[in-house]
Amino acid sequence: AMAGRAEPLERIVRDATGPAGDVVREVAEGFNAFARADYKSAAQALVGAMPRNAQVGGSRAQRDLIAYAAAAALMRSGEPERAEALIAAFRPRRLNDPARPTMRNHLVH
């Protein structure tokens, strides 16, 4: 999606099946919205998928991608407090990370 090729994600949204099909669809919709700079829709989809994102499988780093994309979408849609709360709940040890202000500034821009 970020490369301007929405068709593969649209196919996932349309064809997602199986036990994790609803979560896969929601994540795909979120990343598709993020690529279109529709951050409110991206945040809604990605935050909505987070409680069930372990169903998708993959590594912690892959699930972190969903969380940090959701936080970035929240920040870009004008909800920095929700973004901070999301990361605090999802990755509590990051609260004292010295890179946190840099990360926050990066997510806003």
C-alpha cells in the first residue's frame, strides 16, 4: 500500500477467510487507509484489531508493527493522548525509553 499498490491489500480485504480472517481484513483495511493518509480510518481499524492481533500469528515485531502504525495514525489524526495510552498499555516498558520523545516527534511528522 505504501508503494502505491492498493490492489493486493484490497484482495486481502475482499478474500480474507479462516479463523483469523476478520482480523486480517481489519489490519489490511487499516494499512490501506494509512497509505491513503486517512489516518482516522486507519486508527479505527488498527486499534480495533489490536486485541485480536495475536490470531494473525507472526513474531512480536510483526504485532508491534500494527501497534506502532495504530499509534502513528492516532497521532496524525490529532489524538496524541490516545496514542500514548495505546503504547503504554501495549508496551509498558517503553514509557521510560529515552528514545520515546524522538519516537513521538517522528510519529507526528
